[in-house]
Amino acid sequence: MDPSPRPALQGPTFVRLLARLTDAEAARAALVPADRLSEWIDWTRAVALSKVLDARPAAPDAPCAPSAHDSAAACARVRATLAEAIASAPELATAKADASSAGADPITSDTAPDFTPLRQRCLTLQRAMQAATGRLRGELREALAQRSAQAARLAEVDAVMEGALAPRESALLGAVPTLLEAHFERLRAAAAEAQATTHDAWLDHFRRDMQGVLSAELDVRFQPVEALLAALRAP
């Protein structure tokens, strides 16, 4: 009998890509989001969040209406810069792209491909994404705090949530290079077993997969930024 097909995994593109590349069955949580969130936030941070939610909103010292358009444009520029860094990373350039830019056939290297430079590039891009999105969230919170009392409380909630979820987020996203390395090794082993004649075919496959994962991670990291922008645009 043929094995039953794996059920399609529901969730963000980032999660689905990692599940596909690792060929792993992602756990289907039976808990509702609120219960799952309770496992991520310890009691001290839960108390801090409760105090923010229960506090009476304080009116800003100098109410004003920051330009949501300017904030959105700044965020778009940062996102475009990060996306370009992922797309143009030299370690992720495929052999075909290299040949096209050089106007010649790609030269096959005699040395065995090494994951080390790819890992370093992945870590560098992840740090850039983390730093940029953290800075944008801070700037958007400052803009919200000047808008109204309710907006200021939302900014406080986001600050507490960022601090509460940062350790869990760091641990989960920090595993991405390790998952990519395992995918790298599987592709290399499969190519060696098949005695592939095209040295760069499997490596180009991996480079495209890595770019896809990093682009999807960029989307995930920008979700809080987009949410704050939406709040800033609200009347």
C-alpha cells in the first residue's frame, strides 16, 4: 500500500519552508494561541504585561499626529535594503548567475563546497534584520506615544511583548543556520550518491532554498513593524 500523503502544513511561509527543507513533521498544536503564548511568557513578564494593560492611559505631553506616510516610507526603504542584501549575497549567487554576469561558462571548483561561509552570511543577514526591525519598532513606538493616550498604551504593550518574546524568538531563529546546514549536507550526500556530473546543480538548489528561507524570515520579522504601522495609520 502506498503511504498516506503528508497533510499540508498550515502557517507562515517561513514555517512551511523550514518544514519542507527538513522533511520533518511539524507538531500540530492543540492549544489555542492564548494557551500557547502562556508557555512563552514567564510570570515576571506576565506581571509586567498585566500592569501595562490595567494602567489608565496617560495623555501624551504634546499630542500630535506623526506622519504615517513618512514612517511607512522609511520602513519600506529598510525592508528593500534588507531584501537586496539577501538577493545579492555573493555566497548565494548561483553558477548560472555568475556565468551570465561574467559572460562565460561557470568554472567548476575542485574543492569540496563548505557550509562555513554560508553560515556566516546567514548569521550576518539575521543580525542585520534583527537590528533594523528592532530600531524601526522603537521609532514607531515613539511616534505612537505622541499620538494619543490609547496609542501610547499600545506602544507600551508592544515594548513589553518584544522583551517578553525576544528570548524565545532568538532561540527559534537561531536554529535556522543549523537547519540549513542539515539541508546542505543532505543535498550534497544525495548528489554524491547519484554521482551527479554537474557539480553546481545541488549547490545552486541549496542557494535558492537559503534565499527563500531568509526572505521568509524577513517577512516574519517585519510583522510587528507592519502592525505598528497599521496602528499609526488608524484615525
